[in-house]
Amino acid sequence: MHDRPIVDYRSSLATPEETAKMTEVHQGLLSRGIFCAPTLAGTLSTPMDEADVNAFVSAFAESLGVG
């Protein structure tokens, strides 16, 4: 969620602002019926169809405030 170069461990850590945005997106996904970890890690499943993927993409975009 950033465009700065990652050159070491410390530069890979999220800033407080990035952590807040990740929490906002996580809560937005949960409120739209999409479960993922607070780190926004999730998985796709073989039984998922195109409608499921589209639902995830829409929920993610809405949670980011772009949908």
C-alpha cells in the first residue's frame, strides 16, 4: 500500500497511517461479507466462480473508497 522502495526489514514495515488504512479496508471487507486476515491475506478456493471473484473485487474497491 505504498510506493517507497523496500530495501531492508524496517522499510518493509507499515507506517501508522498504512496500518490504519489496512484496518479500514479489513473492516470494510468484513462488513461486505468477505473474510480475510487483518493483514489482508486471504485465499482463493477452487469452488469459487466468477461471481465470487467479482464480489471480492467490488468489496475491495468499495473498501478502498474507489468503488
